[in-house]
Amino acid sequence: MPDYSNAPLQSIAGQAEREMTAFLHATADLFGEDGASPASEAWLRAMESLDWPCENHEKFFRRVSILAISQLMGGTSRFSAPQTPPVLAFEQVVASYS
């Protein structure tokens, strides 16, 4: 008989992986490959700063991405943003998820 005890955990990990991957691709489009490390650090810090929900993890990970990009665009990162205004850059990142 298969062991399904870790199936929910695997599903949550898969959701986190997909969201973080999409976030890193979007930030790489904006900031180049040099932005990958600060972006991944911002995403992980954002995830650690939020309370974990009991359900609806997909929306939780989207909140993590929004919080991370807002931190990056707020000047807390170690790399320079392109000459795109922060609001427009944020909209570009959000649009890239569509």
C-alpha cells in the first residue's frame, strides 16, 4: 500500500517551488541575473516573516512574492533597480505572473 502521509507536504513544497521560480524569472527580467541572489533572499525572508496558513497555500506564496518584490523595490536590496519607476516595475512583475 502506498504511503500518502507526505502527500500534502509535497503539494505545498511544489506550490512554493513554482511560485519562487516564477518570482525569480520575473525579477531576472527586471534586474538581470545579478538580481537572482538578492531576489531569492528577499523571497525567503518574506516567507519566514509571515504566519503560515492552515489552508490556501497558493495564495500565501503569492503574498510572499508580493512582499518580496515590494521589499526589493523599496530599496532594501543590494542591487540597483533599472530606470523604470518602482510602481511600473512592480506592475510588470505582477503582469508576468498572468
